[in-house]
Amino acid sequence: MKYILKPKPVPERIFKDLDEEQKNAVLNSKGRSIVIAGPGSGKTRVITYKIVHLISQGVSPSEILLMTFTRAAAKEMIDRARNVTGRDLKEMIAGTFHSVSNHLLRKYAKLVGYENNYTILDRHDAETLMGHARSIVSERLPLDLKRALPKKGVLFSIHSYMMNTLCSLEEAVRAKNPRFMEALDIIKEVFQTYTEEKVKQNVMDYDDLLVNLLRLLEENPDVEKSLSRRFKWILVDEFQDTNVVQYLIAERLAKVHGNIFVVGDDAQSIYSFRGARFENVEDFINSGETLVFRIQTNYRSTDKIVDLINRMIPKRAVKKELRSVRKGDKKPIVVETFDDEEQALFVVQRIEELISNGISPDDIAVLYRSHSHSMRLEMELTFRRIPHKVLSGLKFTETAHVKDVLAFLKILQNPLDLVSWVRATKLFDGVGDVTASKVAISVAKAVDGGKDYTEALKSFGGKSKKGLEKLSEVITTLRKSENPSEIIELLMDEFYSDYLDYTYENARERKEDVRMLAEIASRYDSLERFLSDITTSEDVGPRPFEDDKDKVTLSTVHQAKGLEWKVVFVISVNPGDFPNYLAISEGNSDEEERLFYVAITRAKDELYIVHQTLGSRRPYIGNRIAWSRGESFVDKIPEDLVEVWEVG
């Protein structure tokens, strides 16, 4: 006979900070349970109190495993649970999927071909090793095949996607960049060499941590049983962002006790480019006897904004109906502008008005689908001296690809610009720092002597000869036009589009940035005027705004996830821009809907959705096709839920 102990009664006061939906999810979840957490509904609180509840029921901290996507999230939840329980939770394993995998692998590394003292490569070091593997393989290749191999960063991106999705090499190449399909055999050889080198050197990259843990569990039933018996409860945060490997790891670690508690919102899954599957939420719900809980009270946004959010929930998402606890008198505003120049003028003027009305710049954000959409706005904010920070990375004209293009334009404007010559020259095969400097000096001498400087490029021999001959051809072609926009397009056609494909994993996004640069350049009839405006719009020397306080935030939607502001502008909501045409053409319109949903759910008090009647002065073909397909978020917004402003 087995005598069953009743669970200890839980003091009601512990859960006084939870609403009824949150409390239900915490107290009544058991076995396989998923909490669908709407934006601003307190998912962190739910996981925190689930930990509290488990400990109050006699579960030891060492029997709980918490996996998150950031160390900060894990630390916040543990710190909160420690404060509520007054217990020391140092025996509890909590951290990112990668850190947890590393912790579990240390004991069993030999079973997957490594020593237990393996070291971990960060992204930079992993790319360096991939470059080494590429060199080993390319040494025995003829020149034409050698040039067909993408650079190490692109190779690593393909390899990482393949690892995180468990797809074939062919599927990974097709997804990341189909132009390399003809080089599949060579890429396969590089990847084999890369793997062999990692084992030989006893190193793992981040992707190995996940894949090797999954291998360990799949190939060693005794180890799987031992680890699964150890953890009575598996908790997973941001479940919608898990990839197939992470999903399988969580399932296998929950095999013995069957207790797995996951929290997420498939409507906010926006990282498919790195292997995340929003379908994991559907699969989890549909496998086994899964309990589904919904927390739908939104504590972030006003009721007027929540009304719009409810109508814009992505079609392929678990059904939910958010409720707001905050009343507001301002409907979301759809703003119609002529083009992105008028859009920038509106946003900046409205920001000035908000600040003069007492809103702190810290409480204002401008969100966009792609970094290229921020350029005109950045120029205007700098011109008006409004402090701002770019959460999405470097300012537009500080990015490597934009600086590359501008270097060519500066050369045409001023052939004595040695810095631009060095930058442009180093983009070509066989040219390093020393040769680039010699080229710049040689060109300057030719210009001073009244000679055609392209001839100076042809005087170099050795391994840089072919690269410099190509540079000479490119410059000769670019000099046929004086129109800055045409010059950029010629550069892309002649050289730079291919260079991006072979050099960058996100080549398509960078091409989109260059397209935007060309579009802005089309408004100028003079190369000198265009370069002057671009250059003077940037901060020169020490930045006038040194710290990040009291600044308006500019960010891509991807970078803004998890953040919130009192006032949010979502700009360039045009078919082809947002939703993005490339995503639509590849059948990823679902993800675009989720991105827009994430964008509008960042606003607490005021929301502005800005679009253009024109889109661009020379509409990109993708935008025209997107218009024709009816892919417009603005058209899908119910008129009764918003105000409409026309800027004039």
C-alpha cells in the first residue's frame, strides 16, 4: 500500500498580487500545461509564482529546471521568487537554453565525442574557425570554384540555420540564399571540415550546445532517463520563440514526470529567420492531454489601443480576447503622408509637440520594419537637434554597406579622398590594407599629374591585379552618370550586389538599405548636394548626446519586442515596406502580421500608424506587387477604432 501525502495548503496571501486568470494558471496547471500570455498580461509574474507554488508544495529547487531566452529574464524570475518565498534557490538550474545545455553536457561530453573540458566558441571565433575550414577546402579548388564559395559569415549563417532547424544542407541553402545551390558539394565539404576541426580542437559553438544535448538524450536512453527523473518540473519562457531542437530538448527532459509548464504567445513569434517556430505552440497544445490557460488582461495599453490590438491579432494564432484595465480618451491615429520625407517631417514635429506638452523623450519610440526606413527620420531628428538613440544598431549611414556605397560616390566627387579609396579598394579580391594604401597614393599622384586615375589601378600586379582591374571597370562605368541615384544602381549591377551575397548572411536586407539610399538620392540632381546633405546630417566628432537618457528611441520591431513606451509611432506601414515584400513573396505573410501585432502592442497611451499615399517617388516593384495583392495593414484597420489624420 502506498500512503499519499496531501499537498501543503498554500497561504492565500502569497498570491494576492495575481489576478484570477494568473492565479488559475499558477495553481491549476499540472502535467502538460501551456499559458497563452497576451501582450502586457504579466507572463513573468506567472512563471515567478509557479516557482513559488511548486516550492510551497514541497518540490525542491533542485528538481525545477527553468529555461529562458535571456540571462536577465531568468535572473529576474529567480530573484522575485526568492523574495516571495524567502528561500535560497541556488540549487535551482535556471538560465538560457544554451547555458542549461552547457551545464548538462559537462558531465556527459564524452558520449558525444568531446572531452568534458571543452571550450565554447562565441560567434566571432566560430566564424573564424569556419573561415579556417573554408581555407583548407579552397586550397585544393580551381580559381573559379574558389570564388563560388561564399565568405565565412555567410557559410556560418547557413550552417547555424541547418543546425537549429534540423533541415538538410540543401534546404538551408535554399532558405538562406539559393544562389549557392550550385556550390552545395563544396559547402558540404567545408562543413565537414568545420565539424572535424571542432572535435579535434575540443570546442563547441553555441549551436553545438543544443544539438549535442539533443543527441545525448536521443542516443543514450539511460542518460535521458536519469536527467528526466532528476527534474520534476520543466518551465519554459517565451515558448513561441523556441526552435525544433529546443522544443525536443524540453519534451525529452520532461519524459519521466510529465510536468512541463510553458508560457508564450504564438502571435508574438517573430524570429523564424533564426529557426523559431510559432507552430511549436500548436504542436504542444495538440500533443497529449495539454491544459491550456489564457491570461488576457492587458495592464500596458489603454482600452482604445487594446480594441485595435484585438482586431489585428494574426489569423494563425491561438484565439484570445484581451481586456484593458486602463481607460484612455485617445484612439490610435492613422496618419496619411505623401512620402517618407513628409512622414519624417510629421513625426519630428509631433515629437516636438509631445515633448513641449511634458512627455519625456524617453517615453517616445519610433518603430519600423527595416532599418532603412529610419534614414530620412534620422536626418530630420539630427537637423532639429532632438536627442535620439538607435536601438536597432548603428545609424543608417554608419552601417558597413551604406559606407561602402558612399565611398564610391565620394571617389567620383573627389578622387583625392584617400580614405574612401582605401575603403572601396579593399572590397575587391586580393586587396589588403597595404595594397589599398598604395593604390590610394598612386591615384592621388595620377590626379595631381592630370592623368586618368583608372590607369593607375591597372599598374599593379600580383594577387591584387584582377581585383584592381575589376575596380577600374566599375569606376569607369560609374563615371558615365552624374545622377547619384543612377550611380548607386550601376554600382549594384556591376559589382556590389554580388559582393553582398557572398559576404553577408543578411544580404537581402542590406540590398534593401541600398535601394532606400538610391531612392533618397533620386531627389537630388547633384552628387555634391546629395553627399553634403548625407554627411552633414550625421554627428561629426564627439556625439552631442553622450548618454542614453532623455532620448527618443528609434528601433526595428524585432529589437523592440518586450519593451514599451507611452507614445509609439509605427512608420512606413506601406505594402512592400511593412509588410515586407520579400517576406510576402516567400509565403511569410503570417510573420509580417505578427510583427505588426508586436509593434502596436508596445504603445501604452498613444499610438500613431504612419503610411504614405505614394510609398516612394519611384515605387519599388515589390511595393507595386504588394499593393496589387491587397497586402496593406492600414486597409485592414476598422475605421471606427481609429482617427485618421491627413498631413498637408
